[in-house]
Amino acid sequence: MKLKLLAALMLGSTLVACGGSSGGGGGGGGNDDPDDIPQDDPPEEGTQIEIQAETLPLVENFEATSTLDFFSDSYKALNTPASNTIVDEDGNESTLTDPHPSFYYPTCCLWAEDPDTGEVSIGEVDPESTSWMAGNGYLALIDSARMSIGQILSDLTDENANDRKSDTSDGAEGATAELGSWGELDLSEPYRVSFCLNDNGPWGSGFSNLELYVDNNSGGRQADSLWSTASLLLREEIGTFQAGNRVVVDVPGDAYMMDNEGNRVGDTIAVIPALDGDSMPVGTPTSYLQLRVSSGGYAVISNLVVEHQAGDAVEYATCEVNEEYVQPPQFEGVAFEGLPLSVNLDMTFEEFFGEENEIFLAFPDDLTKPFYNPRAGSSRMYVANNAITWGDGRFYVGHDEGTGLEAVGGIDLSQPYTVSFTVNKANDAGGNFMIYVNNTESGTGSAEDGWNSVHEDATTIYSATLDTLTDGQEVVIESDVGTATSFFQFRCDSGCGQPEGPDSELGITLSDIVIQYQDSNGGDAGLINEAFEGITSEDFYSTEYRHVSTDASTSFYYETGGTTAVMDGVLSFDSSRITAGDRTRAATTSETTEPQGDMDLSQPFRIQFDVVAVNTVPVEEDATANFFVYLDNNTTSSSNSLHDFDSRIVNVDSRTYEAGQTYVYEITENLGTTESFLQFRCESGCAIDIDNLIVEPM
């Protein structure tokens, strides 16, 4: 990775993903449901501190010499004194001093944090932080960066908090009016926040929101404010915005983009209604703002303006595109090659979502674009111990671009498929876990209000309350919902809780996630159709290529003796043998009563293959060199089976085979069971190459 900026502005060289999540909301941002907004008069100021207001309009041109300079009180200090006398309930006086009384305050991702205690060293820069860049007229918010504007250190916040100016806008029992507001911005009359957007795009995992809050210093939790969910003024996917335009948020009013001629560009992004249904904005005479970019993206801004809508007109600076200020990391992952897909969780969160290293799954037409993306709640997601744990959040598998009915993905689901997984653990306190197809939102929508997917309510292919799931439970979902350009969303709602680590009792933990077509890997047909093209021996015997339907950790094909190689598009036997569909691999005996196989061979079936080459050289001149196919027998003795000696259903001297010929064996007697398997064997001295192996019902 590299960041392009003057050397004096550099803060570090390692990307860190810190801060909160994108929250549970989605779509355009803002809050357009008046029922969610407090309708009473705003509370009176609750703090004892005499707050000194900032004169509006506020125009910030980011003329700092460095990032640290921008966040210092020497660049722009709060108007309110840094030290204030506080009187407790018993009349005792104490002094509350702000150790960093800057007007712009990094509520995430700049200060050093003790990895063991979580204690923040305010004013001490984290040497690995690259979430911020400021100077030369620009500010870059990168991958979870967020800052407050005009926030004082309030006596209403928890005195035991690691950082009393970050994640403290929520009360001990939820956001309450008693917390008041504690900022230097008079937002008690209609106001406007705007800035030039100079560059924007994905960072690492590739999905991110641009967000604006009032009286909320949390990491994306919109209800953590005296305004409850109305504190969220703007939340929109970063890719929606077009660089070179001004982002404008009118409160009350709407959010939109505007070009340099003052014309609106594109659709309305969000609607911010008035509190009283007429004119009262979300704000008080002592409010503050927070600007945030959630993890997975970045935004470069300039000429930030906070003003009253009815005030004197501000002459906005010209907005220009600047793609040189920040250069995101360009890791290249491993191309997705189509189904079956066995989700590899043997890596870290950052590796899985493409934020570091080059082992993540990527789109084949763009290896820098991760195939898995956290949609919301990424700070509550953990990839560890070959499993993924999360709560109150959601992630995509294969989402390519677009939202709503226009969303498309990179998975062909135009034929029936299965999704299977193991539930390692689930929060028995409740919450709902859902899997959607071709849906970017947190619900299905409705016919009255509009569907969120082209599949309408069929978009939900799985839904379960967590308390109905058991540890170790294996789930298999059969579905035909999808198109040739599809994707999945895995979601756990707010009732799932917010786990603080992979071992948390909250949320849900899944492993062995496999997506595959129903006519392979134990689907409807459950048989074999192999052309051996484009694969190696390692591929052929892997669970990623094919596994038995009941266990994603057991491969469908298995070498039971010798080496049977896959090379140059053929299956090459050389005194070797393999099984197909054997679930247990325990040696069979004549007493075996129930085969543990993955194919229904209880009805007449056909075995067919092409012989490409015959390389048989018997170890002795008079020795046999036979090719066998066994039914429900994984040994070299034909009697070691439920079917006794009849388990040997094909027995041919391999020297009689001719290269270039197709051989077909129809099995109409001595049939297997609904849970059978096969073994293919070349005895000592037998060596043949075959292609186009087919096992199918007759």
C-alpha cells in the first residue's frame, strides 16, 4: 500500500481498521420516518459548562501543515475554556480539563490505544494509523475515520470512559434527553452542511458509507444521541457520490450533490424532516457534528461549510477532482471460478475481506475487488478458528455493483443450488438470522412500499431465530431463487447482540459454508460427470472442488491406494485406486449393513468413460492387470461389502482397452442403496488414462 502526500504529512505505513460499524441501516441515509423523531421541544442545556458558541458560517479550508496540526488546538481551538469548574450533587467542586481542546477532534483512529486495556492516550498518535491525512487544502477520511466538529469535553459524559469525547453520547441506559448536547454550533435554526468531494472510492473490503451526525460521537450507532435515530443526517454508500461536486445536507430539507454552477446533480440522496413537521431542525443552540467514513472506503473533501440556511450567502470554493491525494492499496486476490464455492475461513478478518495480503477471493474481472464485503456491523465481525462470528450486521457474498432492484452479483444462480453451513454457536437470547438473494437492504420490503429485490419476498431463502439453532447443527438450504448474476447477503439483526470477539456468547458463528449446484456434490442427481479440464490432482481431491453432501470437510474423491493423478485433462491410474462419495472412509467389511455413501445407486445406473491411453505393464508376465469398479467397497477384496462378492460390478483386463474408445457399463442387477459409493481400481501393473467419466441413472 502507499499513500500519496507530502512526506511531512505522513503518519504511518500500516493500514488499521478501527472504529465502529456502519450500523444497521442502509440505503439513502438520514431519517425519513417522522415517527422515529422526538416531537417534544429539545431539552435545555444539561451541562454546567458555559459553552461559547462558534460564529457561523464556519468555513474550513484545511490549511494545516499536517494531520496532527489540523487536529491541534493551535490550528483551531474550541471557544469554550479548556478547564471548567464542576460541582457535584454534594456541592463539591472539581476542575474538568480537556487534554486536547481542539475544535476538530478525531473520534476514531488517530490516538494510540493500549492493546490490553483499550485505554486511549489522547494526543499520542498511533504510529500505525493511516486513517487520516490533512493539509494543502484537503482532508482525507480513510477506512473508519470520524471526527467531531465543535465538541467540548462535557461533564455529562462518563468520567471513567477511555476517551470522553468518543462513544459517550449514549447514556448508561440508552440515549436520553437528560444527556443534553455539548457543542459550540448553534443548530437551533435551519442549517446547512456542505463540502467539496474531491475523491472517493473503496479501501480494502470495498463497501463504505459517508455519514453525518448531530450530537452523536459514536462509531455509527445512529440511536446513540438525545435525538435517537434522528441524529443520523446522512448515510449513503460512498460509491454513490460523484467526485468534483459539492455534497449538501439541508436540515431540515434534503441531501444532494451540486455542481460548480449551483445545479443539482443526480437524485436526492436523503430526506431530513423537521422535528415539528414545519421548521424546527435536529439541533440545539449547543450542538456539534460528526463526519464519518465507515470501514472499507475513503473520501477526500475540501471547503467544509456549516451555515444557517437563512444567513448571508457563502461563496463556495470551486470543487475539483483530485485523485492524487490518496492512493488506496491495490492488493490482488485469487479469482472466483464459479460454483461450487467452499468459503475459506482459514484466515484473518483483514485477509478474508481483502484489506491485506493477497489470498482473498476476488472477482475474476478485477482481482483487486474482494468477493466478500461487510455491508454493516464490520466492527462486530470476527474471522478466526476457521469460522466467522458476527451480530447486528450483514455481509455480502459476490455482490458486484448496484443497489435495490438494480443490484447484480458475480454468482450464476440460474439453476437449482444448495447453501450449507455448520452452526458453531448461536446466541440463545434471540435475534434473527437470514440469508437473502439479490438484496442489498436489511429487509424484503413490501408490495405497498416497494420491494428491495427483484425476487420480492422470495429473496429470503432462509430465516431462523437464533434460539432455535443448536451448536454443531448442520443446515442445508435448497433453492432455485436467483439469476445468472446473483449474490447473497448473510444478515443477523439487532436482536443477535453485539459480540466483542470470536468467543463471545452473542451473535452467531458459522463454519463450513458451501454454495453449490444441486446436481453436483450430493445434490438431486448426486452422481458423476467429470471432464477433468483445468484442474490438478490437488484440486480434484479437495473439498473446495467437491465434498460429500453431509460434511463440507470430507472430499468427494479420495485416494485409497497408490497415486491416481489428474493432469492434462485426464484421470491417470497406475496401480492405484480411488473412492467417489465415501463419507466415512472406514474400511468396509462383509458385515457392513448400511453403506455410508453419497450417491443413490438403488436403481439401474450407467458407468461410462473414454480410454485415452493404455500403459499397462504387468509386474509378472502371467499376472493379471485388471481394472475394477466396486460398489460399496473401499478395499481390495471383493467380499468386503454389504454385497459380498457382487460388489465387483466391473472387472476388465486393462490390456483389452483401446485408446480412443468409449466404454459403457450398465448396472441393472446387484444394485446399491440410496446411500452408496463407488471405488475405481487398477490392480498392480494396470495403468490407464481415462476421460469424461460419467455415472448416471438409466
